[in-house]
Amino acid sequence: MRERMFLLPVGAMGGWLAAIFGGWDFALQTMILFMVLDYISGLIVAGVFKKSQKSECGAISSRAGLKGIATKCMMLIFVIMGHHLDHLMGLEMARQTVIFAFIANETVSIIENAGLMGVPIPAPLEKAIDILKMKGDNGK
């Protein structure tokens, strides 16, 4: 009986979260997976290699970690906004665009973290990342 009292609110919360994100589809799962992988790879860069670009000393910083979590939360808020814009306009485009853009962003960050760890990054991939960074910097 106690399990049901626990599982009912947890199930309701999970259903509500899936609803505000527009569903628990593979695209959202992939984005969240990449967010977790990026955060873990960032922790490894800071904790093991002491090469983090997020802290002055390159080591793990609780402030940098909190900023990273806040950034990931904001990314999820953009997914919610995209879903609601789609619903408002009768489309299925904004949410998917947001998700794909953030998957690409997290992929670049994971590759950068791998490079800071000393993992050899193929030259064409490095060049593609540099081009994406330059385009992003020109837009600011």
C-alpha cells in the first residue's frame, strides 16, 4: 500500500513533465543524454585533467558546476517554449528545431572536452567545429 502512495505522485509528476516537454520521444531523450554526457565529460576535464575553461584554476568549481546545471535547465525551458509555440501555431517545428540545435551544441562541447582530455580529434571534425564557432561569434 505504501508503494502505491509513493508511485502515484511520482507517476503523475512524470506524466506532467512529459506533457510540458511535448512528450518523451527519442529526440528529447537524446538531448538529455547528451546534456548528461557533456556535464560528465566537463567534470572529468576539471577533476582529472585540471584543464577546465570554466574555472580560473582549471579544476572543479562548485560555482562553475552550478552555472552548468543552470544552463542545462535553461535549455530544457527552451524545449518547453518550443512545444508551446508549436501547439499555439498548430505546427511541429519549433520544439524539434530547439532540440536538434541543442543536440548539436552538446555534441560540439563533448568533442571539445575530449580534446582537452587529449583524445585525438580528426582534423575535418576540428575544422567543422572551428567553422561553427566562428559563425556563432559573428552573430554576437
